[in-house]
Amino acid sequence: MTPRCRSGGMILGVHLLVFDVGEIEEGDFFIRFKLRHKEDDFKFNLIAVYGPAQADRKSNFLSELVRVCSKDTSPMVIGGDFNIIGRPDEKNNDNFNYRWPFLFNVVIDALNLREIELTRRKFTWANNLPNQTFEKLDRVLACTDFESKYALTTVHTLSRKISDHTPLLFSTNNSSTTYQPQFKFELGWLLRATPTLPYMHLANPNFWQNMEKAPPTLSYMHLAK
């Protein structure tokens, strides 16, 4: 993905001796590979994201994230710089606006995703000011089917030398010998609009603009309809 304005580009690659690449898709904020593991024929989507730092583009980012994740029922793993924190403790000061974290968590729940716990470091980004701000902007999300297949998956940080972001190392470690999907009730099921058009209202940028104006309680009630 080519750089845009002050934002850098993004590159995604895989080991072709291990995976077959079935599809490649590029959006404004993501690159998606549809992969097949050659050893056991396990198919999944690998999605790298680069969320915008500008608030006026975050609704487009969340809408695009919903669209790309809802178009394919295959297991998925999503990682990168989301440029949104999820909770107040993901920042080292009290300058916290609940709006985008709340909507970000709604999307995660609606897509039935779970964050792979980060080890070795609490924050992944820092500015260069004397009184530094630290935030957790980078993360890896996965669906339950992917976690069932790769139950020992881990994410930990590497040393940060050049970038203001900390690199993340995502590892599946030893995979299970067979893929056995497990039934788990997900909160996201309650947020779906219809059985045939799940959460497609979340893919409309106008929806997010209206949600920005509503209190959190009313916003959640609207999503649960």
C-alpha cells in the first residue's frame, strides 16, 4: 500500500513454501490475503490494517473494516496499527475520549473477534515530546475459529529503535493436528441486523457519524436493535 499524506505505506508478505495465496485485496486502510496452509489445507484471511490518525477519517476506517471482515466467513486474523485505543488503561494519562474506543469495541464484538493478549509491554506507541504520551495503538485480533485451530497463538513486542511504534511478533507456535470448530456464544450475534445481512449497517459511514452524536447508552441500544 502506497503512503498517503504523512502516513507511511504498508507491506504484507507470506512464506510461499508454507501458504498458497488465493486472493489479494487492497482497501484504503487494509491489505487482505486469503491463505491456504499447504500442510493441512486450513484456509483463513490475513488482514493488515493501518488506521488513520485523523478523527474525521476514523468512521471510514471502521466502516471499511466491517465490510472486509463480513464479506467472507472464513476464519480471520487482523493486525496492525489501528490508531484507536480500546480502554483508558491503554494510555498513560487522563486525556481520554470514550467515543472512538467505544465504537471500536462495538465493531470488535459485532465481528466476533478477540484480541490476542500482548506480552512484554503495555504500550506500543510513544511521541517524542519531553512529557511523553504512551498508548496502545497496535494489536492483533482473531476470530474464535482461528484461535481453536492455533490455540497456542501469542503476540509479544520487539525492541523499538527507529519507529515511534513498537513492532509486534505474532506467532501461532504449535498448531493443533486437526481443525475442530467449537461452538461459542458471541456478543456480536446480538448486534446483527438480520440473519442474512449481519451488521451491514455498521459498514455505512453515515451510521458512525450519527453514533458520534449519541450518548454511549443510547448508542448501544441502537446497535442492539
